Amino acid sequence: MAKMLFVVMDDPSNLESSIRAAHAFHYAVSLSKAGHEVKVYLDGPGVKIPVSDSPYRGLRPAFEEVLKNNLLLGACGYCASPPHLNLRDRLRGLRLIGDEGHHYAFEDLIQQGYQIIIA
């Protein structure tokens, strides 16, 4: 079985990006249910997904399926920090990885055999 990390970088305020993110979430859930090891990580504008409205009504339910299936590794603490998107306080309850000075580079997951899929 494969090991995959979906890095979702899509902006939820954009219809096309929201649809792309929702599809990544659907793929992650489906692959996990098929027995693959799957994690999802929110990065860049994707960090806004848990706290933003979207023109695509399917984004929220798709994200909730990721949460329900315990696939969310976390969100980028660098991107969520005050000098960047300033969402850290609004993302309470989500694991933030990295800080104001450092992005998470997935070295540990790569060493474990994960394939990185940028969505």
C-alpha cells in the first residue's frame, strides 16, 4: 500500500481553487478507505479552508470528511502566523506545524516513505 501526503494549497475564496481542494480531500478519503496511508496538510492559502466561506458548497463537507476520518496532519504554522495570513488564533483546535520563521518541509514523512502530492 502507498503512503501519501496531500498538501492542499488552494484558496477557498476562489471557486476553481475550492473545487480543486475538495477533490484532493475526496481522493485522500477514498484512498484511505482503500487501505493506503494518507495524510492531509493545509499550506499557503489552504490554511484558510477551516475558517473561510467558499463559493463552492462542496468544500466544507469534503473537509469535514477529512476531519471525520482523522486524516488531517495539520496546517502550516508559518502561513497562519501574524506576519503572514494572521489566522493562528482562528485555527484553535488544529495542529499548527512550523512557526513564524520556519515552514515544515516534510523530511520525516519522506523518510517514512510518503509521496508528496501538491494540490
